[in-house]
Amino acid sequence: MKLSVFPLILVTIFFLFACNAESSYVTTGVNKEFVLKNTDQINFPLDSMTSDNIFIAQIYQNNQIEELVFYNEYNFSLYFYSTDKQKFLKKIQLNTKGPNALNYAPEAILVKNSDSIFIQTYEGVLLVNSKAEIKNKYPINRESPEIMAMVNSITSPMVVVGNHLFIRNFGPRPLAQLIKLNLKTKEYTTAQQYPEIYAMNNWFSLQKLDYFNFQPRYCFVEEQNKFVFVYPPLDSIYISNGQDFIAKIPLENPYFDHKIITPVRNEIGRASSLSTFNSGILYDTYRNVYYLITDLAVSEEKYKQAPLTMFDTPIVISVLNTDFDVISRIVLNEKLYKPNFAVVTRKGLMIQNAEQTNEDELSFSLFNLVKNED
């Protein structure tokens, strides 16, 4: 029995509701030549100690083998799978005792090669090898007024550029949104600041409420050595070298209504449902496009009919070319997908399915940009 299995009655209710939901995707006429479509299902086998609720993961290129790596919080280990064959490869058991023990649970991982794995914890960053032996420690000063909380996710990963490791910073004051760790001197310094509009609108006060929607998301384009930022309340893309913004590009998104609902502490779910916000941007190095993920708002009237949460509203995936022009767009029913677990692979864009029909599998839908046959 999986650790994430809910009571049967809840599963049954969810299944019936999902089956009665609207079509899983509807294309909109941005570019008649191409359309983003669900082309396949990808399933990875799970053992009895692995939940399908995964929040720390990455796609890692191990020579010619592309691997899905994720952290299993239930047994304190890293799992490696082949994306091509959907085959389990290995597990690295992290230590809880002895000289190689992690005092805190991982909050983010970055596999650089098979013997160099960065793990971010509350105490800072650790570098471990394939045997989970600690090769180096980069402790952080939690008393620093410039560093509040290093918060990373699948849509805001740690990035190594030269001798520096970039980590997302998040706090209730207008601090830098990126922290830069010098891997030689072990010094943490502030890097990229927030856009001025954040301070102008006092959006940092919302962050005191842990308002997840206002955290920035970004991807890193290694070939051009640049960060591409999107911000939940803004309909522009910001290009950064990691230290300074070098470009701001307006986005054409007909779904973005600029409506920002300011929540009080006990109404964050309501604010999430009634606000349209960007929740991620991914770069596809194989097809040379970007995927912008936008969560749509629901009407106040519809919200009053049922207590919707931020996971109950449709999502839009816009496909952008390298000039950030929209070449295709798709509307997904978010009851069917978990957009917070979306990764780019050689096969296409993988998005985790919200409904896992087999408790022994981790299931994804595969999306590809194909010729429009209509």
C-alpha cells in the first residue's frame, strides 16, 4: 500500500469528478500550423516506500542516458530512472547518522555528474558523491539579514555557472531573489534583485503570508548563459545574467487579466483561485522553445459554488519561440495534471498526471508540438 493512498471514498469521489470534467485540452488559434498535443503516457515503476507526491526532482544527462532523479522523503533517498526505458536504475541512500549524516532533510538537489550531487538543506549546501559521502560543506549564516530562506523547486532549480551556485532566495523583505554561492571561497552573496514593481506595489508584504503565488520562477539557458524569469503577477518576461536584468519582454496572453487578489492569512486559497498567475517557465533545449505555464483565475460566482483551491483552476501552456513569440497555446484541465511537476525530456514535455490510476507507478502525460492536421 502506498503511503500517499487516500481513503477509498475520497478517491472514488475524485475519480467521478475527474471523469465528468471538461476535455483535457482545447487548442486556441495562435498558430494554425502547430499545436501542442498529448501524444503519449509515460509510467515509471515505484516501490512500496515511494509516494507519487514528489516536490524535488530534475532531469539529468548522464552521458548518453537521460535520467529522472527525485528525492523520496519517506526513506531519505534519491531515486534514478531512465526516461527512455522508464526503468529504475539505482537508489542513493542518504545518511542520518555518522560523519556523512545530513542534519536536515533536502530542500533541493542538483546532480552535476554521477559523483557530484549538490543538496540544499536548512544549514546550507552539501556536495555528496554516489555513495552519499559528503565531499564538501557550504554552511550558511542564518543570522544574515540578506538571506531569509533558500527556496527551490522543480520550476526554480539550483544552477551552477562557473564557480558559482545560484539559489533562489525568498523572504518578507525586498531582498535579492537569487543567492550566489562561491564554490571556492564558500561565501554566499546576493545576486539578482526583484523587479522595481515589486517594491512599488508593496508585494513583499504578501510574502509575509507565505503567498506562494508571488514567488518568481525561472529557467536557465546554458547555451546562452542566461536566466529567464517570470513573475506570477506580471505579464512580462525578464532576462538576467544572474546579477542584473538585461531585457524585459512583454507577453501577449489573452488570459492574463491583471487581477491580483490580496489575501488575508486564512484566505490564501481564495486568493489563489481568483488570481491569474504565471507558475513556471521551462526551456526545451531539444526543440529550442519555451513553455510558459499560467494558472487561470475563476470567477467570484464560480468560486462561491464550491471552495476551490489553487489546484482546481485550468492552466494554460504557451509555447514560445526564442524571440518569445507565442507559437502555440493549450488549455488544460488542472484536475487532470500537476503542473508543478513538469520537466523537459528528449521525448517531449512531461507533466505529472493528477490521477495516478496505478499506485505502483508514477504517471506522466507527454506533450509534443506537432503539425496541426485540422
